[in-house]
Amino acid sequence: MSFLILIGCKDNYDYSKLNWGDSASDIRCSIHLEYSKISRGNNAIVHIFIQNISNETVSILAIPSFDLGNHYICCPVDFDGNHLPANNRARLILGSNDVLEFSADLTRLTWGLGFLSIWPCKNIYSLIDNGEYNLQYSMDIYRIYRGKNRRILSNIVELSITN
């Protein structure tokens, strides 16, 4: 299980310009693609921003993942942009109003058809056809400092994939 603490990390980036997903009272997420079109052999970098919008430090235990629209194709990803190992949970502590920013390459992560009995373990191109997809980042939170389970969703970005 990974563990990441981010307290007091503020910089001069203007986060108000980001498109945020629905906030879950304490936390909100935003994603941004470097390129909206990807093809086999090229990187597909997405930037993820997670912000604590409360006045208190927040501790999270979650399964964060990327989801491709209504296709039930998902990819568990840790808070450092790497693959989240099977059956693990990612931990994160954010100070008041702090933002965690990290990047991930969608082509280097493992994907699957939801979280079934087999943890996602395939390349993105082996699961999908050419086409337009909606990409969203989600966090299924199992424990937060107030003890509430919830799902936090980012904004949705359009992604064109060519095999």
C-alpha cells in the first residue's frame, strides 16, 4: 500500500482556470490531457489535480482510477501516476487548501473491464476500438478523516484513440 503526504504544498499556479469535477465537500479533482488524440506508439499524458477545499487536513484511503466513458474500461492509478498494484488502496494526506498535481501516461498503465475478480492487467489498445471516448478520473474513497465513504469524480475530457 502506498502512502503519500502532502502538507503545505502551495505554489503560484492559478487553479481557478481548471475545469473541476463535482466536489465532495472536501475534495475536488480536475484532469487535463496534453493531446486529445492518441495513437499506438505515442505517449498519452494526462495531468491530474486533487485539491483539498476544506479548512482542515484530509486523510484519504482510496482506489483512484481512470474510466473510459460507459465502456466499463478502467485503470487503477496511484497518486504518483503509476499503476496501483492489485487489491491495494492509495493513501493521501492533504493539508487545508493544498493541491496534489501529478501526471500519468495512459499507455503505460494497465486497463481492464471494471474491477472484476481479475485486477486490470491489459494494455489500453488491447481493450478498445478506434473511436471517441470520455475520460474521467475517479476516486472511490473508503475512508476519509470524517469516516465517510464516497466517490469523487473529475471533469470529463474527450479522447480520440487510434490503434
